[in-house]
Amino acid sequence: MLHPLSGPDMTATPPTTPSARRDRRRARRFGVATLATAGLLGAALVGPAAVASPTTSSVSGSTPDRAVLAEAEADDATALSGATVRPGDAGAGGVGIADHEGNPSAAELLEQCENGIDYCEFHPSGENIQRGDYQLAGTAENCTSDTQDRAISWSRTEGETNSLGFSISASTGVKGIFEASVTSTYNHEWSWTETNTNTVTQTVSPGKAVAIHVAADRSTVTGQWELHFGDRYEGHYYWYIDNAEISAPTFQTPWHTRTEEIDANC
């Protein structure tokens, strides 16, 4: 799910032009302590995004002040009819789709991240490592009347899959952000592709064949992408990509091999 975030309505008059809004946000970044002291910062950041406290900059620029951007977003906080369309409405817990302004895809948002925006970060929430599906790697037949040994050479490459419609491994900035987040959170390197080549010798009965199936362990990381824009993108300064899943072969782990005797096609 993609959702923008904005806070409850505030007393300050919203800026009327893009340049005025940018100047006003920059000027207020040094006075945000008054918002936090008054308890307004916590009120402005609602839903799951409120627990994320980014401290590092990403593709370009530095981390924008969350309270200032939340205030600039306040004029979007209009509750719309329907169960899923609540852009910036505090009652929605920060969950909403901005159909009235635009509904960018995860791939479109990550393209913006790749091009460079105020803030783009990935927040992992879990990692699962398990054996991937077995895939056929090679076969050998014995069409003689005697039992024979057959050497089967095979090679297979496993790569990235994800739920985003965007190739992270082919990117530069987005890939670096994801890898740094995984390394700092789970203390291991991330591999986008792994290739295994091997030769297996099998005893094959007369009139039979042997099939070699191989599988790699795969790491699947789930988390949230958080993006901040200096100017509104599709009507909002904040966008989130929830429940993102990125999977790739686990870095330098042994592969699994399984053999199966089948009828030969002699």
C-alpha cells in the first residue's frame, strides 16, 4: 500500500506559492523545538510512520524537519468518503491513497528516490531465510542394458524478486540505500545474484535417467520505504510504501541438491 502522510490542521496560514512554502519551511526548521515542547510534533505524526526516526540523509540532501513538513501538509487533511481514500486524515492512522491528487505506483516513487529527493530511506521490519524452490538443473540417461555411472554438470543463477515492480539490483541510489539498511540491521551482506556450478556423479539403472534439482537459500526482507519531497509530489510531501518485500539468494550459503530417478527416453 502507498500512502501519504499529513498532520492535523494547524493555526498557521499555509503558504500560497511553491517558493513561499519552501522559504517558510526552511525558515521554521530552526524553531521546531517549540512544536515538540508543546506536544504538537507527536500530534502531527500519526500512524506507523510516527515511530520511524530517520537520522541519516540518503540519495541527496539531508533529512528534512518532519514537523515543518507535517505543518506544510496540514492543508491536505481533508477526510474523503470511502474506506480507503483518506489522504492525511488523522483518523486513518496515516493510511490513505491520494486519488484526488494522484496515485503513484511503488516503481514511480522509487524512480523519484533514484533521481534524488530530500529523503529516501528503507526501514526493515523482518527477515526470513528459507530454502527456495527446487529447479531442474540437469539430467542424464542410461540407455544400455547395464548399470552405468553418469557425470552431470550443471550451473544455475538465482536473482532478485520483489513486490515493487522496480529492479533494485539494476539501480544505483535505491540499491545502496537498501543494502546499507540491511547490513546495519541484520549484520550481514546482501547478495543480489548467486551462481553455483557443480558436477554430480550418479549411478543410473538400465533404461532409466536421473534428474538433478537444485535450490538456493533465499533471504526475504520486509519493510517500509519512506520518501520526503521538498515540493509536493502528486499532492503530498510524504509518501510511504508499506509491506515491501525484497528477496534474493542468501549471501554465500551452500545450495541444496536433490536427485530423482525417472524413465529414460531411449
